[in-house]
Amino acid sequence: MDYSMGSTLAGFAFNAFHLLFLVDPIKQYRHKSDNPELGPNILSWWERVYWSWSVVHSTRGIGWNYQIKHVPLTHRKSRVEFSFFALKQIVLLFFLVDLAQTTVLTTPFLRNLPPDESIRSLEYHQQMVCVATWFLGIYAGVAWQYYLAAFLSVSTGYSLPEDWPPPFGDFVHGYSVRNFWGRIWHQTMRRFCVAFGKKLTQILRVPQKSVPAAFIQLHIAFLVSGVVHSFGDYMLGREHLGISIPFFMAQALVSRSRKRSSFLCAIINCPVVAARTLGYIWVAIWLLVSAPLLIDPARSLGFVSDGEAMMIPNSPIATAIAFFYPP
């Protein structure tokens, strides 16, 4: 919770800086329900407050003219259908979160690994379990909270199902590292992460849509993300500030190539299916290689194996395991 709190507060700070200094929301941003020319200027004072609050929290821009790229398709369901769908997701994701934390706390090779020892010292299949569990925990935890909010919002009539597209993209697009971070992983920080790189290219007068501009924007976006997560590091201890940055900068270095597997297959003349299969393998290998940059510092601080810091304190899966296999 400390790490999440620090990262969240830093995200709010960067988002505020972006909205206050890098863009002019009143002039530039328009919701689909706004007057295209006057925007929020014709609204009452309380309506303008709500409009501003919506801009701050609509980080993906769903229904706004600044909606980010590659947002998953919205749900074409009735309010009742979506509510039941969200409930099913809440239950499924609850057990996925529980599965991830129970795996960490009960699997012998993870539980008994000394905190100061890298997960690279494990067998390859054990490293795969560790990395998969780490990402599964984050994925399920974020999506679980998202669908809780979606269920409450839609079931009470506050918003529509199409206002709540899935928080993560389809894993079918995960055949490149760039796609993994750009189309699959959650996009809640993309608006302000990208904005800093765009502003820097404007200051340096680098032509937009050029290779240097793309290079700068990509690396600045991952750097900002790393700095945001570094405030999570800081919450764990002042001396740990910045330990998350190497992981995110490594992702930037590898994400520069969009079509690594396609290019390789073009050379050896293999079909698209084979190219994407190679891509999936490459992404899995890269995450396995780079994840210790993020996981090892976390393990050294103890919060991965700390049973008192469980997201679900009364674990149904752990209870079932204890019942059938008493310690």
C-alpha cells in the first residue's frame, strides 16, 4: 500500500503539472456532450467544477477529444448486462489476486529465497512462475478495482457501459514489447507521460512525426513513468528513491523497434503467424530477463513476501490449501 500510495500521489502531481502548464484544457479539451466552440464556458459554476474534475480523472480521455490511442473496444451492452458482466469480472479478478498473492506466500522456492538474492538464481521455470505471478497480481489488482468502480457507476445510472472500456488491452497484440506497453498494459498514465516528451520536442524544434521526435517522446514517457514509480520507492524508504527507474528505461530501449519479429521473418520468408509466434516468444523472454530489475529491489525490501501486506487478508485459496494440506 505504501508503494501504491507514493506512485499514485506522484501520478497526481505529474497530471496536475501537465494540465496546468503543458495544455490549456478550457480551450483544447472537449467532451462529446460539450458545445464544440464554447466548451465549459457556458456551464454554471458547479458544472464547470464537475467538468474540471472529469478532466483530471479521465486520464484515458474516454468520450473526450483527447482520447488516447489503442483504447480497447467499449462494451456494447445494456446497463443490466454490463452490471452482470462487471460482477463476473469482480469475482474472477478477486480469485486471480488471491491466486497471485497465495502463490508468492506458499510456493517454497519463492518463500525461501533470501531477500538479498536475485530471482535469476532460480531455475528458469521458477523464474517464469515468479514473473508471471508478479504481473498477474498487478493486472488483476488494477482491473479488480476498475470493475468495482464500473459496477457501482453503471448500476446506479451514473454513467453508461461505453464509458468503461476494459482497463487492459487484448493479449493477442502482445507480439512486440512496444505493443505490450502501448496496447495491452493499462494506459492510465499515458496522457501526461507522453505530454512531457511532446513538449520537449517542441522546445527543441524537432519536427513532429520524425524519427528523432519519436525517439525523444518514447524515452521521456518511460522516464516519467519511472520517476512516478520512484515515489513509490521513496515511500518504502528515502534511500530507495529511484530503484524502479532502470526497469522502465530498459523497456524504452527495447520498445524502439515496432516490427522486430516481422522484420526477421521477412528476411527468412516466413508467414505472419510465424512472425507473431516469434514475437510472443521474444516478449516473454524479454519480460523474464528485465523483470528482476523491478522485482529484486521489491523483494529486498520484503513487501513481496510479507503476509501482513496482503491485498486480500482472509485468503479463500490459502484457507482451502490449509484445510486440505495442514501445515
